[in-house]
Amino acid sequence: MSILKKNILLCLFTIFQAQALFAQSNWISSKSSGSSDLVAVYFTSSERGFVAGDKGYFAYTNDGGDSWTKQTIDTNDDINEIYFRNDDNGYVVAGKKMFLTSNGGRNWREILIFNPNDFKDGTPEILSVRFADKKRGFVIGSVINKNDEVIDSVVMRTDDGGETWSRIIVPSKRELYHLDFANGSRGWIVGDKGIILATFDGGVNWQVQKTGTDKALYNVDFRDSENGFAVGGKGTILRTENGGGIWEPVKTGFPNTFMRVNFADDRNAFIVGYGGAILRTSDKGKTWIKQNNDSKSNLYGLFMTKKYGWAVGAEGLILKYQR
């Protein structure tokens, strides 16, 4: 065979291989859970999970997403996040309210986070909740004035599992969107205009990390105390291998705004965002491959494990991933 033919065959093989990687996808549509935009999803097992979104919409499944049952939580505000620190103890944040369950989501009760006089110049809105350990947890968000303008950030801390909360002042007044803890001492918060705050002492003190971007960062996820991702506006992907000491931008050529990123295991992770975008990495985020799915609707929520995962989005869209 001539060198020219060998080169042509090698080129064709490379193209077909790239197309196969691009098209490879294990995402399928689950049954829709109503028409509300869904922004949050969390599963405590392969069978038991929850989705939530606009105007207080909340639903659960006990059969791995084959069917969804609407559940009433006492709010008409948009639900921004669902989080469980174990199978029984979970939290839902919506507007300035937070709800707690101690029986795996069968019942929810409201927890008072703020005193009426805590915020005189605006209204707090809570966007994310995480726990560093059994008792110590945090909620974050912003303070919004009567003109719907962000005038300050909010970070609240509990040391008793969520029963009582106190405010922590952090070195930023920007809107804060999401937080994550790798262990009892190391945590990160991301927010508007590229802000990342980090703690090394369990949330007592927070410091700004340099990101090199002014794009909003909507989500952060750490696999351990060193390896993490942050994603946000206009295709922004940042990765770190040293706990955020250096945040490295990853260029993919995908301009979509990314809303969520999740590690599935030590090397594999997924991103979802606008226009039905789903990206996957298998090399700790150095490269990302787009995955096909049947929808072009915006995806807002993501939950991944090693064996299964879920994404949710506009107009009740639910996508299920299974290896």
C-alpha cells in the first residue's frame, strides 16, 4: 500500500473515531415531570430521587425515574437547590426559605435562617446549601433591593445541623451562586464576575482566589481537596489541580453557557448547559467531548455518580444517564 493511501485511511479512521466519540451518548429522556422549568436534581440511591424548579415545583421518584410524584413544599418561590448530606437528612432552598427533612424526603419542615431585622436594605435570596460535616453547614446567595439589584452577598453558617444560623462576612459583595466542600476544612464558593472564594478552616475565614475571568461562575465541584472544576457564562470552564491555587481555563470551542459540572469518578466528569449542551471528560477535565441527546432545551441541573446520572432543564425536561 502506498504512503498516500495509508495517510488517507489514517485520516478517515481519525474522522470516524472522532464522530463516534462525539455521537456517543447514554442519555435518554425520562418521563416529564410537569411543565415547570427544573433547575435542581438529587438522588439518594439509584431508585430514590428528587427534582425541583420554578414556583415551588417539587417531585420525587421511587422507581429510578419511571414515574414521578408531585410533592407539596410550603413555597411558591423558585426552588434553587436540593442537597442531602446522607440518605435521611436533606435540604431544599427557595427564595429566602430553607426546608429540612430527617426521613429521606417524606416530610419537609421550614427552618428559620434569618431574623426579620437582619437585612434592612433588601431581601436575601438563597441559591445553594452544603454541609462540611454532620453539624456544620452553609447557605449562600445575595441581598436584593426593591429595584431587583444585587447589593450584597450572603453567607450563613450553622453548627447544629441547620436548626440555627448566623451570618459570616466574606470579602465580596457579588452574587454567590454555588458552593462545595471537599472535606471538613476545604470549601469553595463561586459567583458573579468570576469570583471564587475559598476556605481552609471549615468556613471560619474565606479568601478570594484568582480566576482570570470576569464571566459569571454558576457551579463548582471538587472531587477531593486538590482537583476541582468551575463552569459558567459563554463556555467558561476552569480546572484546578491544587485546590484553586491556580485555576486553568479550558478551551473547548463550545460557546454555550454552562450551568452545572459534576465529577462521576476520579477521571470522569460531566457538564450541562444552554441549548441542551452535555460535555464529558475522561482525563480530569483537560479535554471535553460533546454528547448527543434528543433535546436542545436548556439544561440547568445535574447529578452524577459512577454508574448513573440525571440532568434536568426547561419545561420539565428530565434526562437519565446510565452506563
